[in-house]
Amino acid sequence: MSMDQRSFFRLDVTLPCSYRVISAEEAQAHPLPSSPDTSYIEKYFLENLGQLDEQINDIINQIGSKSLLMATALTAINSKINFILQTVDQKQLTKAIPQRMVNLSASGLAFDVEETVTINDKIDLLIQPLKDESPILVRCNIVKVMPGKSCANCSMVALEYAKLSEDDRRKLVYFIQSKEIEMARLSREK
């Protein structure tokens, strides 16, 4: 933990974290609601799933021109996956947020991204620091872009939260303090 250039302690931790890189123009045209509900969050982050589904259907149609049997099998598999996704309840959906190693503080965070980003882009984050609380959706400003650590083509982005609600900041501070206490306890036990 260190106090480098942030007003709160920084902590390297793995937590459920999903993100979307958007342009400054997109961010201006589509602001996030001040208190997004779970259905908004689900729709916003599953938008990519809808686009992927369209691509899958296009490819199945192309395969259908060569092999009707293969296209029928792929259509059945795709329908089954869509049915399963529709029956997943909200708590299960938040468990589907991918785990990511981040450098976290109550004022921002940093992590590796594979996309090409510029300092003018914005990143919408969906994080869930506390299991029993609703996830946090927040738009972030990119403060710094550096070479990434996890892969050759990655960039590490340092972010600051643009408009984090007090309730969401409370969740983050509580999570960070819990991790600090846990780390202190573990170091005493050694």
C-alpha cells in the first residue's frame, strides 16, 4: 500500500470488474444516470452480448449455405445459451462480472486493458467490491496511460472516478479498510 498521488491508500486486489472504453463524444451524448438500477446496469453491460449474438447468427447463416445440418446444430446451441441467460437471476448475473487485478483506492483505480485508449477517452466501470451490495457503475476519466504488465499489447490505465456517489464511495472505503485490516492481521500472524 502507498499514498502515491492519491488522497486514499492504494491497494492491489482482485475484484469483480468489467469495463467499457468510450470516446469523449459518446460520454457527452450518453451520460450515465445518477443512480442506475440493476436493470440499467444489466442492459448496459449486456449490450455487447446482444452484438455478439447478432454476429453469431450471421455466421450461422453463412455456415447454413454450406452445411444445413451444422447450421441447425449451431442454432440449437445458441438458442439453449440464450434461454439459460434469460433464466439467470440478478444475483447470479453479478457473479458473472469477470475478476480482474486492480490497483484500487477510493478516488480511482488502475488496471490493464487490451484496447487502444487515449487520455481523452472515458471508461465506464462496473465493479462489485462487496458481495452483498449492489455493484457500482461509474464513469471514469483516464489520468494516465502506461505500458501494461499482463501482456505485450496491453496498456495500463490510471483512472479517477468522475461522479461517484457517496454511497458508492462508502462501499469502496469499507472494502479497502476491510482489506487493510485483513492484511494487518495476516502480517501479525507471520
